[in-house]
Amino acid sequence: MLTLRYRRDELMEDHDYAEPQVIAGRRMHGGFLADGSYQPPRTKVRGPAIDAWTKALRDRGGELFDADASLLDGVRLPNVAQQRVLLRNGLGETFWNNLTIIGKIEAKGRLLADITFPDLQDVIVEDISEMAIGHLNEGLLVAHGLDEGGLPDQGIGGHDEMWFVARDLAFGAGAHPDVDPPENIARPDDERRIPELRPEIEGLVSFLANLLLIEFRAELGFSETQAVLRTPDLWGARAEKADEAADIIGRIRTDEEIHVSSLRLYLGEIRACTFRTVDGGTISGAEVIDRFWHDLVRWAVVDKPALEADQQRRVLEERIRAHAEADRVLQEFDAAAA
């Protein structure tokens, strides 16, 4: 018989680690089992719970929300080959900035652990007490947030600190100036798409869908980062440390697997539910999500990447123009675009 109800302390439970994850003298979350395998934090019960809720959803005729490789489309600048051109020509600031910015964005994800989200049971007809969406405020979103931003008061780093340590291993601490994330490019409209629901409920569903897109698309960037770090001729005497940095990013990718699977589960459960509307009627969860998903994907996969690439192109050209052999480097950079 499936266990489908969990306490908060259960969903926050760690594995029994044989060895904690310590990098360059700094304690990070997660750890290693006796066989040396890495285990993400707070997944001893959370992982099996996600599996149980997924099976229960399928037993009811539902399915995880679809997320496939099409969500990874869109221009990326610079790509892996272009990063290599920059690094080979002593222009490592762009890659350094990428690692720094990702770490700072990850740190912002800790807000998931610091706020209380609306209770979906208030507006869903079906009993959700044995669903994942009935546990969002019972540890699931808190665990997700702590994965991203860690437990700084306990001296335990999350993904934010892991990115910074990986950066410093590859480059050396302080190799380039600190940098903050650029101002986010907002969607051109903020119209409500599900006025039948209370604004905070629509906001929660939209938030979960956006988060899935962010987490899913991040996977490609993380794998590209590893590819750059594992290019030995880029790093000279620091090649071994850069390879270690790639291993750290690999652990982050392992941590992120439960984020993607859980978000697909939340949205799959929502699609299979029925919502009460503000006028006393009902609307299917499938319609709730389908109303905005297509536009959201187009913005995240087509429109926004093109705008970001245009911004980045101007920054990179200016950076390359400061090089003593700017014309050659720019030619190599453009040739690597294919």
C-alpha cells in the first residue's frame, strides 16, 4: 500500500551520510554514502514520496505534466564553442560572470523556503491531502528553496555556494570583479488569463509553471558549463581543479532532478483536478494550465532568448574589441556560432 501522507519533518529528512560534502574547506549540503555515491539533501523520504504520488496520479488516469526537449530550444549566446574561443584568448570574464550570476540567481530561489503559499485545497473540489500539491506548504517547497540557497545560519551552502566554489576552483578566487545578475527581461504583458480564479491561486499555478520552465531549461546551461570546464587545454595548470568544478556542477544537476520531477508532478496533479471559480462554478485544471502554457513557453523558448542574445552580443563585442587582436578573435567567435 502506497504511503501518500507525510509530515514536514519526514520530507526534510536527509540520508545517513557516511561523509558530508565539503569542498575547499566549506561545508555544502548533501553528502556521500558508504559506497561513495553522492546523495542530494532532504531526499531520503522526499524522493520516495514523489515516486508514490506519481504512481497514485497514474493510477487515477493522470500523468506527469509534459516537459520534453522542445523546451530547450532557442538561441544561446555564447555557446560552448564560443566560450572556448573567449577563454583561449584570455577573455575569461564572460564565463566567470556566468558562474557568478547563476550562483546569485540560485540564492534567490531560497524565497521558496521563506514564504507561505496559498492552500490549494481551498479551491480544489477533490481531496488533495494524499497528493503532492497537498504538501506544498508541508515541506516540499521549503526543501526546494533550501536546496537552492542553503542554510547559511548553519554554515551549510546550497547551490549558490556550490557555484561560487566551482568558479573559484576553475579561475582562482577574485580572478575577475564581482558581478550581479542583469535586470530580468519581463514579459511584455501581465494580463490575467484565468480570471475565474482568485488572483493568488492563478499566481501560484503560474509560478509553478514558470519554475518548471526555469529548472528544465537550466539543465542545458549546466551541461554546457561542464563541457567548458572539462576542456583541459583551456585551464592550464588549473585543469584538475576545473574538472573538480565540473563534478560539483554534476552534483547540482543530480539535485535538480527532483525539482523537475516534482514540478511536473504538481502540474500533472493540477491538470487532473477541478477548481472552484469565484462565481461558484468550476473549471478543469487542464484548462487552467492550458490557458497560459503556450504563451509562457513561447516567451521562454523563443522571444526571451532572442532578446537576451541581442543584449549579450553587444556586451561581448565590446569586450572582444578591447583585445589586442580583436578582429581575429571576433572572427573566430562568429565562426563558432554554428
